[in-house]
Amino acid sequence: MAKKAPLAVGLDAGSGWVRVVALGIEDNRLYYRGHARVRARGWHKGQIVDQQALAETVKLAVREAEGRAGEGIGSAVIGVGGPRVRSQQGRGLYEFGHRRPIERGDMVYAVEMAARAKFEVDRALLQVLPQDFTVDGQAPLVNPLNIEALRLEAHALLVTCSEQEHQALVSAVHQAHLKVEESVFEAMAAAYACILPEEREGGVVLADIGAQSTNLCYYDGDSMLFAVGIPISGEHFTTDVGKVRALSFEEAERLKLGYGCALPGLSADNIVIGIPGEGGRNGREISRRELIEILEARAVQLFAYVEDYRGQYARGMALNEGVVMCGGGAQLDGMVEVAEKVLNCQARLGVPRGIGQWPEDMATPEWTVAAGLAMYAARLGQRRDNRRQGPNFWDLFTGR
């Protein structure tokens, strides 16, 4: 009797919510087994300040997911994001000494050499993403296997994060008695879940708009050209409203969720919204148009960053497939339209795809990162099972 495959689990331990997704694997297909969402504790301004509190939150979420799945969870792939995530180019040169055909192991070794780049203090290597190869100084190739050459040069994108912050997250997960299989840049995981390989061919950017930061990754075909976390987030939209109208964060959040939109003209904006008095303060009013203009300014700033990074660090790549947005901040009305206006390309919300029996009420951008982490965990398991066939690092990152 064939041994049952363990659950593939993704853990998105964000500063707003801790989300867990558990997937089953049957006949090389993924299907939903369980999930959980618990309000996060232990975070302050995007940093872990209480590992024990976060560990307890993770533990609660895992138990809830285990209950739905009807099976224990012992390990997970975890997500890492935030404004201290950066990327840089790595270059690895492998001199053969004599002309011979390039083998797959040579490609792997050249990429490993590319990953040995020097990093700044407090940087942990998160992902090594192969881009292409140069054979004897000629034009770059995606796959130079079996070509005769004297030397092989690998180019890779190296995604790094704060070593201190990464260790704090891993330690909190370990305190929850959960093994960390691998830590993955959250935007990359989201792209894994909501962008098909063929959709990357024309150029696409994934924007994961979370509570405390926005994570970006730029794809041109199978190659990720750039990745970064920026300090603009869903909460910034809320604090903008609060500062302009002298509201508490809670009041501003209620306004944003109840009446917010990022683009004038999409809905009625000629109404006046009453704000009930709290704590002895009198009630106040705000026009919906003013609210929308505040939110629009922040949305335009966010997508202006996306455009600037495309030009400066992503080789000015074309966005023929546009921008795909996920995360709670992407659900604000008008965000898709503002993205299209600023970037002059198509835009859409990114929701989990390719998972059987996925609940309809979870087909939202909020669950894309956790789903992508679980899909990545399944891919890791498949790679372990197929290890006897030799190294095949490329498939892991392209999803093919």
C-alpha cells in the first residue's frame, strides 16, 4: 500500500493576521484540506517584539487548521516580507579548463557560485533565483545544457532579508513546535499561487499589499528580475485618513472599509458621512469625495514606486501581462483602476488558482500568500521524492 503523502502547509504569519493553509496531494494534484486565520499578536510597527505571543498565535492557528484537516501538522513553509527585503544580482563563473558539453550539474554549480556574493551586515539569503547563463561570453541562454564550452557564467537574483528579523520569526515558529521547511519571500509565494507560467512570458509584476508593507516581484518569463519590500501598506491608507481628519486609527479604518475608494467617479462621492462622537467628543462629518481623494493620493504614490522600480531595477521590462495585486490592501475599491492609470497596463486581483476544492469564500487576495506557501511546500515535497533523478532547481522556481 502506497504511503500517504503528508500535508503541504503554508504559514503566513503577518502582522495583522496569522493564516495557515493545508493542502493534500493525490495523483500529482493539489486539493484543499484545511485552513485557519487568527488575529496576530507579538508585532509592533511591522517588527516582532514578543516571540512568545506570536508563537501562541501560530499554535492556535495550527491547531485550528489541524482540526479542519483531520490530520496533524508538524512542519510548514513560512513567508517572509517587509521593507527590509531586498535583492541583488549574483554572478558565478565556472571555468572548465577544456572544452566539453555542459552538464546539468555544471549549471547547478555555477548558480551556487553566483549565490556566494558578499552581503551587507545583518543580511540573510532568502532565495537564489536563476535567471540565465552565458556560454563563452556569448548572448545569454536560459538552458545551455549539452552545449560545448570552455566556461559557463550563471546569473541569479539573490533575495535577502534582515537576519535578525528572520531569526525572530523562525524562533517564534519553533516555539510553536512547528518545523520550518523553508522560508520564502511572500510576493514570490503569491505569484506561485496566482500567476501561471505562460502569463509571466509577457512581463508581469506581483504586488502584495499587506498591513505593514508592500512586497513586489517582477517577472520576465521564467526569470525574476527584481524583488523588494517597500514601507507603504494598507495601514498607511488608514493613517492618512486619520491624520487629515484627526481621527483615531479605529475610526479611520471604519471609514476606509465602509466608504473608501481609491479613485473618484467609480461610485457616488457627493455624500456626507457622519462620524459618531467617541470619548466625550462631538460627532463630525466628512465628505466622501474628500475621503476618496486622500486614499487616491496614497494609491498613486504606491504605484509610482512600482513604475520607478520597473525602470531602474527591472531593466525597464514591458508589463504586457500587467500588474497582479494580492493582500488585504488590494481589496480597496478603485485600486485596480488606479494601477492601470498610473502604470498604463492591465491590472487584476490575484487569487489562489489550481487547488481542488478550494472554498469559495477564500477565493480572495487575502489568502493568496498562504496558498502559495502551501503550494511551494508541495513542490518541495515533490522535489525530495524525485531527488534520485538528479538536481532540477529550475522547475522549483518556474512552477513547470
